[in-house]
Amino acid sequence: VISAIVWVALFLELVMEISVRPKGYWALIESDKAYLPSTVRYLSNFHLIAEMISLIFFVPEFMCLFSNSHSCGDTYAFSVANACLMSLYGPDRLHAFYGTAFLCMLRLRIFGLVRHWTKMWINNTFVKVRGDNGEWRVQRG
């Protein structure tokens, strides 16, 4: 149940991160303003794809909540428990590779952590200040 709640929260966060992109985002990325701290705050496509893949791979962990034929104690063929068993006790090297690869794909969730850390660093390092002419500019804080 907790996994499903966390998954929904992470999914909603991704949707909201996409929806707060400014109009003309693609033109902004290709312009000379692409590396400004105000632009870097938005979610990049690389992080978006990595986080979506990790969320998709995590779905089988809580599908037992919505299935009448399986209980949550069962070991699904596409689950973390089965991946751990296959990587340790796989009948051959190919199964051990599949188990290890599945566990590595779940580790893509670290992209979310890195993205949050980067945003925190940008927000704490760069501040908006008024210049001499009254214009807003970004400066290291």
C-alpha cells in the first residue's frame, strides 16, 4: 500500500514538473539562455525519461493490490523479489543477468533524488536581485 501511495506521489510530481514548463520551452533550451539558473530549474527530458522508466519498472510491486487472482505474498516473474532471487540463484548466467539488470533499472529512481538536490542547490546558490537600472538579474548568493 505504501509503495502504491509513493508511486502515485512521484507520478503526480512528474506531471506537475512537466506542466510548469514555460511557453516556448524548446526555443528557450536552444537559445543562449539555456544555461541560466532560471532555465535549469525545469525538468530536462533526460531526467523525465529516466524517471518514467523507473516508475514503469516499479508498477509490478503493487499490482497485487488490484489483482484478485494473486496475493501480495506471491513472487511475480517481474518483481524485485524475483529479480533478487534470479540474480543470486539464477539457474544460469542469463537469468542472473536479467535479475541484476532489473535491479539496476529500479535504481534509475536516483535521478529524482539528483534532480531534487540540483534544484535545492540552484535555489540556495542563485538569487534574483535588482540591478542599478531596476532590471532583475540572477546573482550568486
